[in-house]
Amino acid sequence: MARVTVEDCVEVVPSRFDLVLLAAQRARELASGAEMTVDRDNDKDPVVALREIADETIEIDEVRESKIRGLQRYVERDEPEDDDLSMEFASRQLAAANEEVTPENLNKVLSEMVNAEVEDNMEIAKEQPDLPEDFDGVS
């Protein structure tokens, strides 16, 4: 392709707005060393990116995902749930006390943990200056 036009690219990416975003992302990738899928032919990175889009030599979805990843501020991680952490903690407490890890013992330790948490929260709540003095924690 000697000359790339927007009409060539719009056949592949119907939205001109998306086309601009994708071509800019691909041009950034090329500038940072990504491998070209077409000959450069003395063209600059944005023109090469448009030629790649028009020739469909790149995966548009991959470029789109790359753009999205670049914009994300928070990356979700697979972390254990609070319940899993509580069970792990309870199991370790039983093991440290040389007690058998049974469902009954786990429930006992978990109940103690919950009661301790509730008591701590009650103490914190009672220290709040804007609560009535007869506050019992139940609304």
C-alpha cells in the first residue's frame, strides 16, 4: 500500500475515534520497540500504525487491551478472601496450641475471634464523643 487513507482504516475500525486511539497506541508501541508487521517504507510510526490497521496485520483487540491496561490505575489481584484468612489464622492458632484442627475447634476459635472484634468495636464506639452515653451498640 503506497498511501494509507482513513477510508482504508475505517473499513477495519468503523469508529474514527477508536481508530485514532488505536493508531496512537500502536504508534507508541512501535516507538518503544515493538516489531512492525509491514515494511517501514520511510514512514513515521503513526503512518506505519495506520498501514498495519488497514492491512489487518495486527490484532486490533490486543492493541485495544494494551491501551486499557495503560489507563488502569488499579489492577485487581487474586487475594484470599477474609474468610479464608480467618480460617487460616484459626488453624494456625489451634496448631500452635497443639490442639487438633477439627470443625468444632475451628468454630470455637472463630467465635472467639468474632467476639473479640465485636468487643473492640464496642469500646471504640463508646469513645466517640457524639454518641449518647447510654449507647449499647444496638441501633
